[in-house]
Amino acid sequence: MYIELKNINKSFGSFKASDNVSFGIEKGKLIGLLGPSGSGKTTILRMIAGLESPDSGEIIIDGRVVNNVPAAERGIGFVFQNYALFRYMTVYDNIAFGLKLRKEKKSDIKKRVQELVDLIGLRGLEKRYPSQLSGGQRQRVAFARALAPNPQVLLLDEPFAAIDAKVRQELRSWLKDMITRLGVTSIFVTHDQDEAIEVADEIIITNKGKIEQTGTPREIYTVPTTSFTASFFGQPTMVKDYSAFHTFEKTENADGAIIRPEFVKIFKKNEPVKFRSSVSEGVVERTSFRGSSIEVAVRVGDVLLTARRNVSEESVSPGEKVYVFVYRILVTSGGSVQLIENSALKEESIFI
């Protein structure tokens, strides 16, 4: 592993930000640290950067324990949430700042800055000041400044938080492409699930100072290993008693279930329904247009589920009675979770 954290503990007074945290990251990977506010993800990032020191445990980069290595000597580039550009410096001087501190040759600085200006797609804007740039352009300059000294590791603390939705979407793709081409080991902190799934090679889920789960975005989403991870993604509905949904086998020691929108199929009363004995009757409470789909809030007994219908399907309306087929659930037991399919499906599935 290129970066390793071994049994890291860190407290701020009575608050435990890192509780025996251990994980490893391979060289060249783009890792998403994902979790709710206060889960410890930013503290992990700052300890790797050398901006905070762990109370115990080891931080290892490229085989070297760096606990006592000053931040400036760790070979790390850091991109802050608010850009942190020098507002009285031009694009060129912002990018060149770290190289000038290292007293690099002017010719080498010029060459490196031009390489990075081309990389971030801002050729011709070298003499502009941050106030003359858009939010997306400022963030690209911040990336370039962090990359200028050729860091071993690039750390990004919620890098898209201050950018509007459309530009944020464009920058996600740009960042992933850039880091793939450069091959620099990178870690970014986010609380945005979609962002982590789209950008990261691997995701590390944090919760209350602990690591809940690590894996690829697909593994984390489709095979959650803890009830927290299962409930953190998407629009889950927490159900105490899932017996209201027919033909699910009982699971011993179950204390509840999680139902995601993609686990639910809604049928209008005039539509053909397979596995009719397994459906429940529900009442539509509201609908929301989501572009490629219609989000439907439907009440089944005391449970309000979220489901989706394709825009090409006949619409449903608030107050309409419909059939609801829940074909999969995530059953929780303590902190563990198990995926259970509706027994009516047997070996056959009508869903693709």
C-alpha cells in the first residue's frame, strides 16, 4: 500500500474524531472519504497532510512513517474547499507560488506553470486575478497550484462544495480524467454520495470516528456490510416491521429493514401485475418529475415508500390507489445488514 493508516486515534477534548482508524490506499488511486458531518473524514485528511497530529497510531506514506515529518516535507498537495487563492496574485503567480518558495529556476517555473495552465484548460488567462475568474476556473487554479511541486499525494477537502451544480458536474469528470492521466495518489473528502460514486475508484465510509466500510463504489452501494452504510445511500425508507410486504422470509434477530426506491415497483390498477399475491395496495401521496424518471411517494399502511416510474409509463396521480411490489429489502440486525429478495421471485426476475 502506498498510504497506510494504522490504529489511528485522535481526540479533541471529549470528542473522539478518529477511533482506531486503519486502512490502506494503493498508489495512483482516487479515493473518496465519505461520511456525514462530524464523522471524522476531514480530521483523517488533515492528519495525512500533517496539519494535525494523531494521538496514537502510524501514518505511512511510501513506506515511511511520517508522524513526525513536517507538513512541508511530506510531498503533499492540498486543495481547500474555498480555493484559498491569493487574490492579489495572477493565475500565473498563484500556480508558481510553491515553486518560488522552493527557489526553483525561473525557466523551470515558467515551463511547469505553462504545462499546468494547459492541463487545466486556462491558456490565455495567466494574467487574470481570481476575482476575474468563475468559480470553476478558480478551483482549477487551486488544483494546479497544489500540483505544481509534483506532490506524491493530492488531498482535496470538499473541493466542489463552493461551486454551483452545473459546474460541479463538469469538474467531477474533469478531476477524474486529470488524476487518471497524472497517476497521482489522491484522496478527496465529501458528504455528497453521488459525487463519491461518480468520481472515486474506491470509497471509505466514515461514521462517528470509525471506518464503516471500504470498497469500490459498486461494492459499497450494492453490497453494504453495515446498516449505516446501507442507510447512507440513496433515499432509503427505514421500516421496523417488514411483514406488511408480502412473501418475504422471516430473518432471525431482525430489528428492521431498509427499502430503497430501486427495490420498489409500482403498478397502476389497469396494468398487468406479475406475482399478484405478493403485491400490496398503496396510495400515491405525491409525485416529482426527475427528468428521466418520476419519483413517487406511495403509502402502504403506515409506511411511506419512495419509488420511481419511467417517464414513458402512464403517469400516476396523488390520491390514486396503486399496486406496490417490493422485491428486495435490506434487513438489519444490530449493526449488520443482509440483502433479502422477495421469495415470489424464486429464480426468475422481471426486472432488468
